[in-house]
Amino acid sequence: MAEINTISGNRALQIEEKLIFELGNPGSVAVDLPEPAPFDLERLGDAPRRGRVALPDLSEPQVVRHYTRLSQKNYGIDTGFYPLGSCTMKHNPRLSEKVARLPGLADLHPLQPQKTVQGALEVIDTLAHWLKALTGMPAVAMSPAAGAHGEWCGLMAIRSAHEDKGEGHRKRVLVPESAHGTNPASAAMCGYTVDPIPALENGRVDLAALKAKLGPDVACLMLTNPNTCGLFETEIVEIAAAVHGAGAYFYCDGANFNAIVGRVKIADLGIDAMHINLHKTFATPHGGGGPGAGPTVLSAALAAFVPVPYVVHGASGLELVEGKRDGAKPFGRVKGFHGQFGVFVRALAYIQSMGSDGLRQASSDAVLNANYLLASLKDELSASFDGPCMHEALFDDRFLKDTGVTTLDFAKAMIDEGYHPMTMYFPLVVHGALLMEPTETESKDTLDQFIAVVKGLAAKAKAGGVEDFKAAPRLTPRRRLDETLAARSPVLRWKTAAE
């Protein structure tokens, strides 16, 4: 079908939207304000305004329409299935949002006297209790603001523990090649040298290679379990024993905790520290819907080094500990105030509405859904590893061999079909990766529709439809961009014609 061009550039209800600066019309205002009374410019020193403020002039309807139209161009979990692997884009229950907006929780100020916010402290304390109960760990740092921040927090606790024992010379951190990029970045921020660990052909850590790299200068191992290939590390107990035997600690990336909540307590696996992405596991907003939160649970060996502040039960109620107390050796503070409180409220509402049996069911369903995708697509696509997966199914680009279609082309074609693409080209240990995570919140009908589209695109690629893939996406407000040029020469500021 030939593409239809309209006079306006609009396509029915899909309105062509300019940048807000292009929409601006000098003299348009949303609110009439009186002229300011005369004042002494000398009071401003060398800071008087020398020209127009670089903001667009618009009326109130223009502003409302602009941002409403932009919102209609977004793809989010509330508009469709979001199969991003490694990101756990799951439904955020509206009950949690309603609870977070209750005046007694939403209208607090972090500098209020503690006696006036006992309920808020109880929220933090109760959520901390649940996180410790679900992981089997004795301590948790609630203040980290995101997953990577939680990684940094855990590594700082590990560094402090080594220094406390007089082993500050341990400066090497072992990180599997399939790890999230934040793992080596967090280690580097803490002053460590990163040493990669290869994977076996089955997608799991090479235990022999790991043992060979252990030594007196190793501070810790950073491992994700289930790992980024969507597989459970079956030798994790032996891995923990080897790491501890070398005098190092075991850090676990908790990004994939959604797959094992209620089924495995990480303390039983020999883990010393793990951050928990509340948005991935406990259904709080993710990304632009944030802010996020990354509480970090700590083992008995690291519990004394938990950063301040943390909540304790005192003689006159709940209290915030801000310094050393009862033998604790906090390494410092990782964030202003007490963490992302609004996210805590949402996570606790989710946990309490689900209950322990519901959380266990959720992780079971997440694994079931991923294996349903794997079983349904492995004949048309190419599964990267044999056997079942955990919460996400990983494929590679072997099924596209000799078609002329790349993984990126396949992703762009997914957009025309009304789907956000699955995670592409990650993990890096798999060539042309396509990583899919359906989570527990998607129905079988939704998955069946997605499976039919993926199968159809795979068949089209194998049948010689390369030109259609190279032209995709064709039905979006903007076509395919030169992504390399955009990354190397980004346009970050609006400039007028005069500039």
C-alpha cells in the first residue's frame, strides 16, 4: 500500500507535533501578570537580565495539547506488552499509587521531628523487615536511590569490612562477562580493579576459571543470579564457598530477584550483599515513572557496616540512628535524608497486598511465562542455550543468517507491529541477542499475540522480505535515525534562526 501524505502532515488522530520552541509565538501568555513595580537595578550587581529568557511563549491550551500529544506518542506498560529482558517492566498496581498519595504519607517533610512521623518510620521499618525476611539477611540499607547506587553501597560495606580487618590491600573485584554494565562501573567507583570471569557454553560462570583468579588481593565476586542469560547459576553454593575460602565476599546483583522471590533465600546461597531493585521486583514505577530505590541487604559479616540512617526501636518509639551505636561501624551516608520514601510506600503496599504466598506465585508465574515464550519460539528463532530458562528467554541471531536482516532491523519491524522491541544485543556474550522477559503480569492471550507477531516476522525475514525490514519503522511519527551520528553528534540545545 502506498504511503498516504496529508496536507497538514497529520495522520488522522496522530498529530504531527513540533518542538515546544517551534510552537512558541512571542506575546502569547498562559497567565497575565502585572508589570513589576520599578526597582533598583544596582541591587542586582552584575546579574541583570541582558536579553529575553530562552523560553517559548504559549497559551495554556497550547501547553496542555503539546504535552498530551507527546504522551500519546509514548509506549509504556500501560499501553501495551513491554518485553524488555533484564528490565522487568511489570504492571504497577493502582492500589499502590493510591496509597502513596494518602495525605499522611505524601505530605510529609523530611525535617519534621521524629515524633511527628512515627507512621512513616514504621513504613520504612516494616518494609525493611519484609526485605530481610524474603532474603534471609539480618541487615538492610534502605537509603540507596537505585540499583546501581545499591551496588555501590554494598561494595562500600565490603571495602569497609576489609579495611576493618586490616585487609585494605584487596583491590581486585571479579565480575562475570555477562554482568550488567553497572557492576564493573560500581567497582571502579569504589577504587577497585575489575577482573572479568568467562562463561561456559551453557551460559553459566566458569567455576574453574573463577577459582584460578581467586587470590589474596580479591575483595569480592559480583555475580547476578539468575544471571543475565536468564539462567540459574547451579554451582552458586560452591562458588560462594570458593570465594569465602579466599577471604573475599560474595556480592549478588539483585536485578533478577523477581524470578526467585519466595522460592530461594539468598542467605542460603552464601551471599554477603545484594541490592534489590524495588521497581523490578516489587512493582514500583520504573525509569521515567521513578524515582527508583535500591535497598541493599547485608549478611552478618557486613551488617555492622550498614550506612546511616537506619530505623531502630527505641524507648519512646521508632528512632533514626545517625551515627555509631551498639557496636555498629557505618561507613557513612549514601543519600540525603532517608531514601525514596514514596517508593517504599508503593513497595510495601504491593508486598502486603500480595502476601508471602502471592509473592511466591508471582515469581513462579514469571518463570512459567518466560518458558512459554521459549518453548513457543525456539523452533522459529534460535535459542541461545539448551534447557529451560528462569524469568527471561534468550535468543540469538542465527535464525537470521543469510537473510540480510539484522537484529536491529528485526527490532525496528517490531515497532511497526505495535510492540516495544525486546532487549537487543544484550547480554554481550551472545551475538545478536534478543532477550525477552514477559514478567508474571502478562496473560496467555497477550503472550500468544506477541508470539504470533514474532513468528510472522521471522518467517518474513526468511522468505526474503529484507527491504521491508530495512525500511522499518514506517508507521511511526519519525523514521529510522542515523543512531551512530546521533550518539556522536547529539543536538542538546534548541537554537533560534538568529543563532
